[in-house]
Amino acid sequence: MSAAHDPDHNPAGLTVELGRDIPIRLDCGVEMDRVVVAYQTYGRLNADKSNAILICHALTGDHYVADPHPLTGKPGWWIDLVGPGKLLDTDRYFLICSNVLGGCMGTTGPKEVNPATGKPWGQSFPVITIGDMVQVQARLVDSFGIDQLFCVIGGSMGGMQVLEWCASFPERVFSAVPIATAARHSAQNIAFHEVGRQAIIADPDWRGGDYLEQGTYPKRGLAVARMAAHITYLSEAALHRKFGRNLQGDRDAFSYGFGADFQVESYLRHQGSTFVDRFDANSYLYITRAMDYFDLAAEHGGVLANAFKGTKTRFCVASFSSDWLFPTWESREVVHALNAVAANVSFVEIQSDKGHDAFLLDEPEFHATLGGFIEGAARHRGLTAKGGRP
Amino acid sequence: MMMTLGNGSLRVDLKLIADMVEPGSRVLDVGCGDGTLLSWLGDKKQVDGRGIELSMAGVSAAVAQGLSVIQGDADTDLKDYPQGAFDTVILSQTLQATRAPKDVLSNMLRIGRRAIVSFPNFGQWRVRAGLALGGRMPVTDTLTYEWYDTPNIHFCTIRDFTELCRALNIRIDTAIALDRDGAVLPMSGAGWLANLVAAQGLFVLSLGD
């Protein structure tokens, strides 16, 4: 089912080219004057342009929030939340989600052709930051003539973008929902990313990043990177519940070899092999780097609260009890910084054993809390309540 | 915790607190439960309300009503707020469950212009009698826990509390003695009689000169 019963809705998504008039200046100093952004919208922008919600996707996500993925055919990654009458109600709100800068689903990134050379960017693509991604999103929001977003929402790396939005464009964010995220990437998380990057770089088919030109693909390296990362998205309890030490269906004893004896091995291999069909290895390097560089306090004199000084944004911070990739204490640090500037903030740690991925899954308590927050924010923004449309 | 008595009316002691809050003021309710008091204050007095609550169920219920509530507790989450962030900071029936009541009180009056605090009075005759005559840790209508499962780790009497206020240079602007149902008793809330008779004390505090 497509999220919108909107006849104009294009499930394949849309693109726009930005930066021609005013180049986009990246944190690394490079200026880009032709940035293509692939994005998707749901619902309709109201007359005073006050009902727009920007959804920020995570590391390997994209703008197919509530449409089937064009490569895998799987339902949109937040189909549980986005649709008519759902929590992010496409009958009431205008939802925007764009593929991040450096991504590989249509937005300018290492996989795309560099107009200056006629060849894929590959490793000549500039190193990007979360701030750069947000800057491009801001240009996209400009292109709709939207001054202030009703809400910016996202989990994990999407949550980093939410926080960056609130720090860089505070007056443009009426409400913000950073989920399962942190104001800086931890040493442990950088370490996991480095394992993934080294797996890609060590694959001979990576060819110094030039694989597209040389007709190879580092799929073994990228698959290993995904396997390692995937473990960090789950919890020990979730892995145990799902697989335990169970052997694969057709086996009743060890093979005394290195095939996938255990179900969990087979599951991870599957995760790795399907990932390489939909994701670009260089994109993976660039986007993980952007997350590693993220440190909002460092950008504000070492004091996180400074990032939010004078903010009028209404915040709803959420974490999950079994998330060890972005543990609750990191969300609490954000909350404490917001308290220090007397910001309007709600915070809840949801009890769940599903690990980091819980933000993508059916978590009724989380959805109830989030729904109440959005509804409350809509009331304060003067957006018409459900069933009370003019 | 159920705080309402049906059809939107507040529990007696909460109504008493609610009546003391100025319309349109900034309020922090520490230990706000499901947000009943904040919700009432928002609807009836248009306050800019915030809450802190320990339980996920409480926070969820409060946020789901559109209230601004964070999961946390009085011991760890008051220190971050800037000085004078609130007009009124409320701590209802929670002081005795905090690890450092003295720091909590000090923080409340740092971040708020005034504080409203209510707590069970351990000096009440029932408690005294329970210990003196029964020889057991008292379990009463307002103190229902056994010694081994109580979250209440810092009990005090009304007199203990007024002594602490004096030591911290905290001014007692209002002192009200309450019975076990939260009804007001006709006596000075800070006096010796209150300390003997009241099941609960309700105090409005500000910093002394």
C-alpha cells in the first residue's frame, strides 16, 4: 500500500538540483554548485506552510519512508508511523524525507557522476559531515518556501541531524524528536565503524574506491561491514530470543567445518548479502565518517548546552533501554543540556529488548508517547486537530 | 498513582497545591506521576508546566497528553536547570524518597522562586504510638509500606523539616497541617500541635533574605 491516497504521489520519488545560485559550502571547505537531492513527500503543504515535517533517515536508510523500496521491494522503513490516520498523519501533515548528501539512492554522492569529470566521484567525493547533510536539507526546505518546519524527526544518524537542525536553524524548527541518538559519536561507535570501513577497504575489489570505473564491486567487504554493524543494532536478548544456539533447519549436529551451522550465522550472512545489492560501498565509507565526526558540543565551545541557547523548540527525546549503540545516558546528556537552557523538553526511555533497531519497529509505548507529543505540539502550533478540519 | 477522583477533580491535597499556583506562571512538578496536576494547571491556569517523573508509564501517560515531562528524579535532574527557571517548583509526597533531601530542597529554591513541598509527618501520634507502644516500624494509612520494601528512606517530622528550613535559611511562607485524607486541619502547620496531629505537612517556601 502506498502511504498516500494522493493521486499526485509518485512512489518513485522526486529530485531537485540545488546550489546553482549559491554554492553549498561544505565543512571541509569544498564548494558544490550542483547537488542533486532525491526526496519524497507525503500529504499536502497547507496554505500558510506550517504543517511540514522533515523526516531524517539513518545511516543506511533513504527517502522511501512509506513507499516500497525500488531495489528490494520491501515496504517503506517507517510505514508503521507514516500514512493516512497514522502517527505522522499524511492527511494532516506534509512530510518530507530526502536521501542524505553522500547517499546512494539518487542524491549526489560518491556513486554519482561528477559533472566536472564525467566519471563517478568515488574517492574524489569530498568528506562530508552531519552539518553538510543538514545544510542541503535546509536548501530543500527553502525550495518549498517553508520558513519553519513543524517538526524534524529521526532516529540514530537521523537523530543527529535533528539535533544539528536545532542547533544550526533553531528558529526553523518548531518541534524536534531526536530518537535513539547522541550529541556525539562515541569511541566505541567510531571503533565499530572503523571495522566496517577496513573490511571494505581490505576487499581487493574496492580498487582504491575506483570499483565502478574498473567494473568490480567490493561486495565481500561491504557484506562483512554490514554484518558487524547489524549486531550493534540488536541486543543480546533479542539475538537470544530469535536464534539462541539453534542450528540451521536442516542440521541436527555440528558440521565440524566453517559453514553457517548456527541460525544466527546464516541470518547475518543474509543481512550482509542483501545489503550489498542496495548500498554503495563508498557511500558507506563517507556516511559512517560523517557520523564519526559529529560532536555538537565541540562545535559550541565544548558545552553542549550552548548549542541550544535560547531555543524555543519543543523537544521530545526518546531512547530504548536495550540500545547499547546509543545508550540512554547519551540521550540523557542531551536532556540535561536542554534543561540547562530551560528548554521545553520531554524525555522517555522506552523499555524494550529490541536494541537500537527498536526505533524502526512496532513499539506501542513509544508510539503512544510520540503520538501525544506530536498532537500536543500541533495544538501549540495551531494546527487543526483530527476530525476538526476546516 | 491515581491522582484524580473522577470527572476531572483533583485529589484534595493536589487541589490545595493547585490553588497556590499563579495563573500563567512557570511550574516544575517533581514526581509528577501521570501529569494530573500539570494537566489541570495547564487547562485551568494556563501555566507553562514541566514535569519530572521516574516511571516510564507515568512519563508516557503525561507526554501522551501533550505535557512536557522528562524521565528522571529529584536527586539527579534538578541540578541542570538554571537559576530562577521556574516561578514554582512542586514536590508532592516525594521528599522522603529522595537520597539527599537537603540538596533537593536547596536545588528547588535555586531553580524556582518558591517551592511547594508536602510530605508525610513522621511525628504524628499514630507513628509515635506505633513505635513506642507497638515496638514496630509504623505502618499507617499514609505510610503503607513495610520497613523492608519502603521507597521512603528519609522520613522526617514537621519539626525536623522546619529545623532544616531554618538551617538552610529557607523562609516558610505558608505552613498547612493536613489529615490523612489531605483535608486542612485548623492549626498552625508548623507548630507543635501539627507535629503531633497532622498526617501530612504542606509548606510554601522561599529563600530567606
